[in-house]
Amino acid sequence: MTSYKHLFQRAIAAAPERLHFAAHSHHLWPDASYVGQLAYWEDSARLADRKWERVLGEIFPAGQAHVANELRLPDPSTVVFAANTHDFIVRLLSACPRRPVRVLSSGGEFHSFRRQAARWIEGGTITLDKVAVEPGFSDRLVEQARTGDYDLIFVSQMMYGSGAAFTRLADLAALASPEGPWVVVDGYHGFMAVETDLSAVADKVFYLTGGYKYAMSGEGVGLMHAPAGYALRPEVTGWFAEFDDLSLPPGTCGYLPDARRFMGATFDATGLYRFVAVRDMLGGEGLNTARISAHVAGLRDQLLAGLGATPLAEAALLNPPGDGPRARFLAFEHGQAQAWKKWLEARDVITDVRGDVLRIGIGLYHDPRDIDALLGELAGLPY
């Protein structure tokens, strides 16, 4: 099996004894991200006030093109960037004309939505119906959505806890309209982890994700695809979204006509530089999501084949390999999950845990030697 460790020399050398199996959480940064990090500083020093011409005129469009290529979007101008996905959740909901906003979601959404939704409920900003993440939840969520009682439908592409996939996006998209409901997909565990083709629903569906996980670019680079004609005037807005149209009445707040209507104010472009640098590197190496997923799948199968000799064999694997999209991490449910995570961390083996679910994430920076080393550590897990 080919090894890609040469692309991650700085991160590996920084902690050479560490076994980092949380690629689904904080993916190690490839060396290309360091190049991007420095490039932004150098552009800022060299161009000073004029750096925004490069940021907005070259780097921003390059990022849009990379996202459009990854998601099979017909128009890169439907892509916009922010510091994180939470920024977009807040701006998007602020564009809803109705109060309270009637929201439908799953019971397995990540904290950026879960916490904000809880506070909005307290303040009377939204009402929320949640569909439990159990077998068949995709069908039940679509059935509930078809009641027509919602202004916004928010669901993850992959459930962050269990790795379960939402499988009926086309059916949700068929319900969407500019007047509502708006369909929003949180793609954080899908983007660059599973092949994602939005070409058939790009005119109907919002898609949120960021660089922190499989895009290997770190924090500070949230991104969103926003279909044309939807949510045209976010109430939470910044001056980068401004549009000067002399035909507007004096004092009117104008918006750019594309996805940049969701921009905020002055931002740190470092994450965007890293994202573009990493994507450029992957292209130069001939690596795409399909090839990276195939690399990870081979290592995953090696790990699963060796688990019989470890206490982890007693855990329930919530997302076993099979047909259809699968999260790039393995979710093991067991009453000892919390204790196992702490035991592994004390041995510099990095995983993570959600309740009683231990998650192990494999990435491009792993090779068979890492799996053998992990299996050796797992064999010593306390019962």
C-alpha cells in the first residue's frame, strides 16, 4: 500500500511517538498548509492595504472553484466562506421572515447547531422538532418534512456520533422552495470524506462544511453553498456583503447578488489560504476523495480484521462497512468507551469519545504500520 506520510512531515515530526487516530476530529495538517499559512503573512506584508485585491480577487475565487469541483456545483459563485459554520447558521436563520422559525432536524446534530438551537428555543426564535437517529431515520425525517409544517430543515450528511448517513437528500430537495422550507445540509463529516455530487440539487439545497476535518486545512475556513434565489437578505450581515446599487432608495441595505450575500465583515484569510494550498497539493499528487477513501478503506479493513485479539471486539460497531456512503471513522459503542479513551490518551494514542461511543478516525497520513501499532495498543485495553 502506498504511504502518504511524506505529505505530513511537519505534523508527524512535531510528535513522532503519537498515534493520532482522530482524523475525523482534528485532521493532521499536511505540509502544504504551512505553505499557505506563510503565504498569507507574506502577502499581507508585501501588499499591505492592497492585500484584499489578492484575497478577494484570486484566493477567494480559487477556493470557490475547489469547492465547486468537489461538490459538482454548476456555478462556483454559489460558494461563500466564513470563519466557521456557526456563522452561516446564524446568518441563514436571520434571513427567515417568519418568527418563530419552524425547524425540523435530527436528534444527532453537532454542537454548532444543537447549542444554538437550544438557545433559540429558549428565546422564542424557533420551534424545533427532532427525529431520533435510529435505523430508518432518513425515511422518517422525510415523512415528517412532507407534512409541510416547516420553514427550515437542517440535517447532517453524516451523523457525527454514530457515522450513520442521511440517504434521502433528493427527496428533501424536492420539498424546498425560496418561500420555504429551506433545506440545509451539514456536510462536516461528508465533505472530502465521501464523494458528494450536489449537481442535481444545487438549485434547492444549502450545504455547510469547513476545513477542520477531512479538508485538512484547520480552523478558520467555514464554507457554504447557497442556492440562487434563497435567503436573499440575511439580517445578520457585514459590510463585505454590501452591494452599492444606485437604483436603491437612499439608506437601503443592499446585498451582493451571489453567495457573498452571506459574508460578514473583515476576516482573517489564513484558513482560506491553507485550504487552497492543500487542495492544490492534492491535485498535484493526483489525490481526490475517491482515492483517499480507498486508501482509508484498506487500512480500516486491516484494523477490523485484527480487532478479534483486542477487548474492542466486545464493542458494537455502529457503522460497519457496507454499500452506500459511510463515515470515515469507526464508531464503537461500549460501556467502557470513556475509560478506554482516557487509557489510550495516557499512552499518546489519540481517539475521541461521544457518550458511550469510542470513535477511531483513519486518515491519509496513516499506513499499515500505524494500524499494526494501534492494534498492539488496543490489545492492552482494560476490561
